[in-house]
Amino acid sequence: MLWLVLLILPLGTSVFMMDLFSAEIIQHVPIGIVNQDRSQLADEITMALKADPVLEVALECGDRSECEHAVVRGELQAFLVLPNEMERRALRFETPVIPVYSSGQNYLTNTFAVKEIRSVISSIGSNLFTKQMEEPVQVEIKSVGNNSGNYQGFLGLGLVTAIFHLAGILAAVYLFSFPFRDHRIREFLAAAGGSRVVLGAAMVLPLVVIQWLSMVAVYAYAHRALAPMTFDEFIIVSAGQLAMLLACSGAGAAFVGITGNMRMSSSVAGVIAGPAFAFAGQTFPVMAMPFAVRCFAFLLPLTHILKVQSMMLLGSVGKAHAWESIVVLLFMALFWHLLASKLLFLRWKVAEEKEADWEAREKLHLKDKLKNIAGAVASDLSIRKAVASDKALKGVNHD
Amino acid sequence: MIDLFKRLFKVAFAEWKLFYTDPAAVLLLVVAGVLYAFYYPTPYMNQTASKVPVAVVDLDHTVMSRDLTQMSAAAQQIDVRYVFTDIREAEDALAQEKIYGFMVIPKDMEKTLRNGGKANVNVFTHGAYVMLHGNIGTGFATCALTVGATTKVKRIALGKKVPAAKAMAMRDPIPISIQTMYNNTGSYSNYVVPSVLVLILQQTLVIGICILGGARAHRKFRKSNRDSAVENELMPYRYFGRSLAYFLHYCSFILFYHFVVYNVFDFPRRGEILPMIGFAIVFLFSVINFGMVLSQVFLRRETSMQLFLYMSIPILFLSNFSWPSDLIPTWMKGLSCLLPSTFAIPAWLTIEQRGADVYDAAVLLYPLALQAVFYLLLGLVLTNLRDGSKLKTGDM
């Protein structure tokens, strides 16, 4: 179970998530067309929409309600109506409006679909009268560090980090709580030569090192979706990840120190680290969250490591500011480890005494049990003897 | 018949009592469902990320560039906090996260446009924040393209000698009008939270069932009751009685989400009674039986929690709520068919968010019903096998 929580599950889940986004960009968004026009222009629009890689014309509806029902069922993300006499009215400069109905429920895919539909229709429209005339202003929108909008790079990397953030806390919870669960504190302390500091360090260090190495490996594997990392970037991100895992292991140990058992500390870890990704600002920006939530987000190690990772996308300018977040993570690690040491040292002491007490009681109980058994056996023997002698006496009398 | 129901309800009541007396069960089956429903949506309480801090790098310094800057400052999506004259200043502000994007107005833009040339306006956004990328891009692009459109209309009017109105019609002869059907405000919480609520129901229910050992008899952790009559009822009574307790308990959660959580966070409630009842029945039976199957695998009570905490993220993304299912590798799609959430999340969105009637919803409810039957049979077999085995490890 330890290896499962420590290594196999975080590694497996991370690779799974990276593979989930292997298509890298959103494409084939299902849309519908209600063609009421039957003109050359309508055919041209339909063909252009069908040829667009982002869109997939999944349904050509006979009427609007057919497409509406498909949107309700989730089969279409959007549909457009090519209105009656569209071509004729366009040629008469009457600017017939093409209504585009977007579901809106799936924010991301809907945004992509609408943007693409707009671009296809406006390019066909501009070819109608002003084919030779170029657009005077061209706008190019560039996403710094992730120019193609690659989801493996944007969301995948963040999710991998979120998984290891959870793993760091959960593995520490498991490791620090199972001696309590199995009543083996004395055994562990004896193995550490009676030193609590040695026991604490012996638990934390291998955990952090194993998780750190696996996290760095998965991160490097995941990063292939983006531009290759430079050596400096690799060092900065790795240092940040190490600091994050130290903070997480400290927090996990402190949860065990506070609750004293595996079930409760796992629950606390789950409540805090489970939805951490939603609070860390990569999907919905921290600056748009309410103040109290922003404070909570600041307390999560995940927020800071995602900041370090995102700064690496900005090149040399980002590197200069990344260390600030790493320092915050190191302070967090220090705080949680100090708190965990204080609480766990107390709990270990109490548990050690309890275990000794139980053992003594167990011995006493065993002695009593043995005495009882011996007494029972003795009385049984004496009864048997008495019965036998009674029988023998009766036999003699009978004779 | 009366005896049958009496025995069934006796088991159900004993199990339901356990939800409120066993600390681990209280946390998962009572507290988590309520806590998560309020805790998870809090980051998105402002619904949208409007007025994102941005900057303009003005290399032109003309009336036109100042107009463009002012137009950008008035855009709803963005808030122009700085106007820089050097691109490096903007890059530095981006790295410090003082801004999340900037627009570069090129040198001699006005001169080029007035001379009939073409100008390129570049918008840079922070690559780590895809949602802001869309907002900033739309905000700046709309303003820059308006400048372009005005210039083009002037060029058409002068070149083709037509009135301005006709020139405008020639520039964009087939305009589009976008109507958003179900999330008019583009609210992020409305997009994410309803799906997550279904996942919360599934995860807490499955882990809760596993923590209480499903339908097995003679549960080790129930020291004082492990030999009681209710605890060791005949297997079908145990299985269906405990399932009934979970079903009724989670029906109340669905009602709570529909009437309270949706109200508090102002999500649209379009669910009709009939499809909602249909959803509750097939979804809960599918998840309960899924939990009953899994609960026979674990030896310790907390193991399921440790495993399922890792699984939440992949399970959510497998449900077609954010990443289109057509883009998911085939083997993952196959695997996802084993999870109730894969069908339940789209079904819930269809019914509650988009107001589907029972016919539209049926397409998504059939696979859930099939899952319920499959897991029911498997659950009965596994519980029977588990009852017969004599495992000495663990606390279940």
C-alpha cells in the first residue's frame, strides 16, 4: 500500500492525464447547420465549415428545433442558421444576419467553436465584394510560452503538479500514521535508536526524494509538449518541486500530529488537497477570486509551484521572479515540519507509553488466562479422578 | 411479504443509523457532501474573470494609437493598468504578474494605415492561463479590429465611390449574431461546478460504501454489533437493505443540491420532475452497486479513500465535461465506460442545466441503467464469495 500511495498511483495518474490530452488542441467540435437558403453562398459556407479542422459538422438539420434538441442532448455544441434568401439579400447589401446558437454550457469548447465559426464566415463575407482588398489591421494573439495553445502543456503540466501535490500530502499521512494504526511506535523508535529526530528524518527524507525524482521525471516527459527547457529552467523548476514536496510532507505529517489517526488525517488531506487545483489559479485566475479564497490559495503550496512553472514559460524575465515563490515554499516547509515535529514528538511519547502499558496488561492478562486454564484443568482432573474413584467404589460394592 | 419489507427496512435503518454514529461515515456520507458543495464553488463566486489587468505598449504615439488605447481601456474584459513605451517593461510586468497580457501598437501604425498599407497589431498573453488568454485576446482584438474596420470602410467608400452605409455592408455583408443558449454570462462556475457536484456525489458514496464494508456480514470494525441479527441477515436482505439506506440518503442530497446549492450559487435549475426522478434512480443504483462491488476488494477501511482521492481528477476529465470525448484515446474511452460518472455527468447537465425532457435524457440514462444491472450482479456474487472467505487481515 505504501508504494501504491507513494509512487505507483501518482506516476500512473500523471502519465494517464498526459495521455488524455494527447490530442493536444481542441478539434472536431460538433456543430449543426440549418440551411434555409440553398444558394451558392450557403453551400460555400457549409463546405468551409466542414473543411475547418476545429469544427465538425455533425448534423445538417431540417429545422431549428432538430438542432436545438441535439444541443440539449449534448450532441452539438453550437449550430447556425443560414437564413432564407441570404445570398440574394447579401448581394443587395441588406446584410442578412446569420444567427449562431451556442450551448454556452461547455465554456471552453463553445468559445473555440464560436471563434472558428466567426472567422470562417467573416473570411467568406469579405471575399464577396472586397476580395482584392486586404484587412488594414491584422491582429495576432500569441500565448507566451505556449503559442499553439497546447493542452498537454497548459493543463496537463498543471494537473501533473496537482497530482504530486496531493501525493506528497497523502504519502506523508500514510507513512506517519501507520505506526499509530498498527501500534508499532515502540518498534519504529527502537529501530531509530530511540531518537525521535532520527525517526522523523528517516520517514521524511526517502519519501521526499522518491517523490521528487519521480515528479521531475514526469515533468520532463510532460514538458516535451512545449519548448525544450534550458538547464537553468530545469534547476529552478526542480528546486521549486523539491520545496513543494517538503512543504506537502510537512503538512501531511502535521495532519497526523493533529488528528492522531490515519482515517481522519486522510480525510483532512483529501478535503484540503483534493480540490487544490481549483484554488491554485491555473484554470480560474486567483485575482478574480474572493479575498478569503485568495488567502486560502496563498496557503496552498500548489499555488506557488504553479507560479514557478508558469514563470518558466516567460523565459529569462520569468526566471528572475521565480525564486520569490520558491522562498515562500521553503518557509512553508519549515513551518509545517516544525509544527509536525512538535505534535508528533508528543504523540509518539504518549503512544509509546500506551503500547508499553498494553503490553504489560497483555502479559498480565495472559498470566491470568494461564492461571485460569491451569485451574480449570486441575479442577477437571480432580472431577475426573473423583468420578473414576466413585465408579471404582461402586463396582467393588456391586461385586 | 410484510416480513420481507420489515427485514429489509430493519437492515436499512440499522445502516442509516451507522451513517451518523461511525465517525468516518459521518465525515464522508454526511459532512463531505454538504461541505464540498459549498467549498468547491467558492473560488468561482465572482463567476467571470472580467477587468483583467493588462498593458498597452504604444510605439506609435499618435492620435490613432491613443484612441486605440482608450478604446481598450473601455473594454469590459480588460483593464488597461499601464501604458509602456518599451516592450521589455511590459514583459517584466507580465513576469511579476502585475498584468496578464499586453498589446503592442506598432510604430508608424497611423501613417501606414493612412497611406493604404497594412499594420500588424500583436497581442501577447501569459501562456499559463488559457482562460485569460481568451478574455484578453477578445478584448484587444475587438478594439484593434474596430480600428481596422473603420479604415477599411473609408477605403471602400473612397475607392469604390459608394456611400458609407453601402461601404459598411460591403465590408461585412453577412454579419453573425451569437446567441448563448444556456450560460449567457459565460460564468465559469456554471460551467465547472454542476459537473463537479455529480462527481462529489459519486466519490463520497463509493468511498462511504467501501468504508462501511458494503454488504458484507460480520464486519470486524463493528465490535459491539458484529454478531447481531441485523448485521448477519441473509445476504440478499443485507445487500438490498443497505442499498436502500444509501439510496434514500443520497436522494436527499440530490434534492439538497437542486433546491439549496443551485439557489445559493445562482445556477439555472431547468430540471423537470420526471427526468430528475429517472436520473436519481439510475444514477444512484449504478453508483451504489459500483460501490458494493469495490467494497469487497478492500481489507482496510481507509484504503478506498486513499485510492479514490487520486482518481477524482482523471474521472472528472473522462466525463466529457471539459475535454471532448472524441479527443480521448480509445482505450481510455473504453475504460471510462466502467465509471457511472462518464454517463451521469452529461445526463445531469442535459437534465438540470439544459432542461431536457425524459425522451432527450433517455439516451444518456440507458447506459447508466445497464451499468446498474451489471454491477448489481457482480456485487451479489462478490459479496457471496467474500462472506464465505475467512480473511484474517485488515479491519473490515
